Amino acid sequence: MKTLFTQVPSPVGELLLTTDGKALTGLYFDNEHGLTSEAERDDSHPVFKTTAKQLKEYFAGKRTEFDVPLQPTGTEFQLNVWLALREIPYGQTISYGEQAKRIGRPTGSRAVGTANGRNPISIIVPCHRVIGANGSLTGYGGGLARKELLLALERK
């Protein structure tokens, strides 16, 4: 099936959503997605309607967990890293080293950071909740200003 996409507004800028027709396959900032010319816009797909509704609730401070069906594409390692991201509770942060330990790769913090940087489903798969060992905000595909905004939203 071809990739479907839509765009939705948010407090952190326009978000591009993609689906394979069954699940959310991407949530991107700033056209970082590399959509192919075969991708087709569909603003009314049910996956997009559900995702947009849940994102709106999240940004309003009324949702702390998402239940949108997800289908990210990546290596086995990346999928494990992204699954671990979903286990970080709303409003909390962990270090890259802690995330590496949680997936059984205690010396793999750099590899974890690289995998987080390739996370295709931002916000819902919350890579913004991973910070430097010293508590600093480091690396975020959407930019550090967005990371800070998302963390501040969750601290409220």
C-alpha cells in the first residue's frame, strides 16, 4: 500500500503524519520525512483523525499516554530502543546511558542516541524524554527548543 500523509498544526509547529493505511508510521517536524512522490495526501484517514485528536489533548495537558496504533520501520535494535522510549513515564526523563541499560546494552549509550535520532514517530514515541547524563538537553531531531517545550509541557 502507498504511504498516506497529512499535516496538522501544533504548538511546536506543523507536524507531518504518515500511515500505511493501518497504523501511524511517522510523525515528523519540518518536512524531515523525505516523502516519495508516490505518497498521497489524505486528510480524513481514521489513523490521522485519532492521532490529531490525541495530540491536541496532549498539548492541552489532558493526555499523558497515546493509544494510536504504531508501525515504525527500523532495524531490530532501533525497534527495541523505540519500544523502551514508550516505557518512560510522562513528565519523567532518563539518560541515554539509562536507556541503554534498560535494553540490555549498558555500554551502548551512543548507539541508543543514534537510534533515538532516527525515531520516525516523534512525541508519541517520546525521545524528547532522554537527556544527557549531567541533566543537559542534548540532541533532538526537532531541535532543542522543541525538546525544552515538550519537557516543560509535561512538567506542568
